[in-house]
Amino acid sequence: MNDFDLLVLGSGPGGQRAAIAAAKLGRKVAVVDRREMIGGVCINTGTIPSKTLREAVLYLTGLNQRELYGQSYRVKDDITVADLGMRTQHVIGRETDVIRSQLARNHVTVLPGTGRFVEPNAVAVSGGRDPGGREQKVTADRIVIATGTRPARPDSVAFDEKTVIDSDGIIDLDHVPETMVVVGAGVIGIEYASMFAALGTKVTVVERRDRMLEFCDLEIVEALKYHLRDLAVTFRFGETVASVERMARGAITVLESGKRIPADTVMYSAGRQGMTDGLQLEAAGLAADHRGRIKVDEHYRTEVPHIYAVGDVIGFPSLAATSMEQGRLAAHHACGEPVSDIIDLQPIGIYTIPEISFVGRTEDALTEAKVPFEVGVSRYRELARGQIIGDSYGMLKLLVSPDDRKLLGVHVFGTGATELVHIGQTVMGLGGTVDYLVNAVFNYPTLAESYKVAALDAMNKMRHMARLTE
């Protein structure tokens, strides 16, 4: 008889949800993770620290209030890393306590340390309770791998954790750099570029592709790019880094085109690498790809039926929100409980300054698929709430089918974008049409009113087209 019904490797969003879901179903569950990493990368070095840092930057710089109080307005003149870190560490500590409490309340055993497979149903846990450093062998009927990812580090770059860093090293900086090069214009790179630009750092973004955030709506990306340039961000698209030369004070980023960019700090954001190299997967009959990712089926089962994998370690979309749902669904399937498949309609949130969020398809995707659509737009400056909060640049865009009037996509840029998008997600998920938004009453003054304004805009355009074709 095995020690546990379900053993989870990793306590991040996916692992935590898998463990608690199985415990709620009456199973005996354990979670393996390092004592200092409860909550996983999400809580300790990734999602929560970066989003908390963003809030600290917005508050201390007074950036959101400058429309009302002038461009020189600041809450604090000399912002230090200590100012930023105080809020971050407070939130990390509180979130860690919440997770520990949830696991304890649901009688989930926490095994401190790191785990590696020794057999398909057995894991050796080391670095935990045993002061002698001996391993503890644990067996389970079902195992969930939720070890997450770490920043990918190119072999050609000499990281020193001070001048040349990855995204995990951001929260350990000992000062706010005057100049910074961000290599990679993906979500993480652009989020941090916008935060440090708001702090006054002169940021240069280097990206080998021709644009940033390729999966986002082009109009929204152009709006973000305009605002980042207004914060003195320089973009170098279509450029590849040849080398980084560390100097006595800072580093020089050398591009293949011959350009040389000096900066106090260079941050690499070159994708993520699955943390599977220490799991000894071969002992379980598994293997990972070159990025450390594990292949799973629609139920999150690996090629070994009793072993599941969820979260960033299985690849796209690599979001905390989707990882949580994957963990819950995997646990239910592992416990033989009926469960619905994950809903395809998932929102994407990008916590840049200003933030972006969308659900559904983009204009480019619809055009490529030859799907006709009408566009309805609302701008925050037309809303009373937009004037009250000083956001004159925000916008909400609806993509509407002229055939059945259903929403095909919702794209939001500006204050509260990641919250606002869920209204559109709900309407789309329930098969609603633009008529619902036209006829609905929204609180006044709110940013949510933007849905009604955008819906009316789309409706008027479709009405005009109908008149012309009568």
C-alpha cells in the first residue's frame, strides 16, 4: 500500500490547486517543495512580486495622477529599491501564509525539500526534515508534476546576478539603475521595461522579431508602444544580441548589426525553461523536451498514465490562472471524478504600464481566417470615470460578427484592463450578443460603461451598413 493517494511535486498555482482539489475529494495528499519556495515561482519570484512591484511603482511615482496634477507630480522624489521591496516582501509573506494555511486546513502533508523519481510510483525527497541530509522515500498511487519553470539562460551570456541578470534577479537589485537594456520584448520583458521606465530608468528594448507581443491586437500594441516611447523607452526591433561585455561600471550590449549599447544593467528575458532536470524523469519512464517541458494529453496525463503534469512545465499558455484550473482538472481525473474540460475562452492579462488584457480573437486573426467583423470602440477620455481618474489614453475595443452579432473578441488598454475584460469574457462564454451590452445598464460613473459605448458604436456601424444595402 502506498504512502499517499496523490503526491504533488511543486506548490505553485497548479500544484496547490491539484493538492487541495484531491484533498477535498477525501484523498490522502502530500506536496513536495523547498521550504523557502512554498507557493512556487508565482509567489516568490514571478507573478506576485512583479505585479506588486508594479503597484509600488505606480503609487510612488504618482504616474497615474500626472494627468490631473502635472507632469512633475511624484509621491516620493528619490525612490529606492528598499521602498519597492518593502511592499513586495510584505505581500509575498502574506500570500505564503495564506497558502500554508490552505494546505494545513485541508490536511495536505507538506514534505519540505526537493523530489526526484526513483521508481514510477516512488519519489525520493531530500533537503528536508532529516538533519543528516538523508533522503526520504515516498510512494503514491498518482503523482502530479507541477515544478514550473525558471528563466532560460543562453550559454553565450555570463550572468553575474548584479549587472547581467534574468527576470528572477530583478527583485534582488540593490539600486534602481539609471540605464537598462532589456533583451526580449515578450510579456515579461515588456512588463519590466515599462516599470523601470516609469521609475525614470532609460530603457532600451532589443528584440530580434519585427514587433513585440505578436499575439496581441496590433492597435493595442501600437498604443502601448507610444506610451513607452513617451517614457523614453528606445526600441531596437529586428536586432540580435551578439555578446554582452561586462565593464567596471555596467555592461555593453553588442548587437550583430554592430551597435553597442551601454547600460548599468542588462536583463535577459529569453523565455522560460521547465524545471525538470533534477526530477530524474527516466526513472519514471518519462522524458522532457529541449525546453524542459513535459508532453500531456487532454486530461494532463503524461505518457505514464498514473503521472500527470500541469502548469508552466507543460508549456503554453503558461499563466497562473490556467495553471490553477489545470491542477484542479488533473486532480479530479486522477481521483476518477467526473469533470468538465477547461473552457477554451481564456483571458490574457499583461501587466505593463498601462496594462493590456484581451479575450477571443484579434483583428489580424479574424482577417486571416476570412471572418467578417465590425469594430466598436470606446475611449476612456469620453467617460466620466476616465476623467475622474485621469486616464485619457485608455480604450476598449469590441470585435462583433455582423452575421449573428456575437462578440468575437474584446481588447482593453488602460486602467483596470485585466478586470474589465471579464465582462466581455462572460458575455462571450454564454453566447451573448452585442445587443445585451447595448441594452444593459452600467453603474455611472464607471469604466465598465465603456462596454455600452463600444457596443453602441459597433451597432451604429452595422445599422449604417444595413441602410446602404437595403
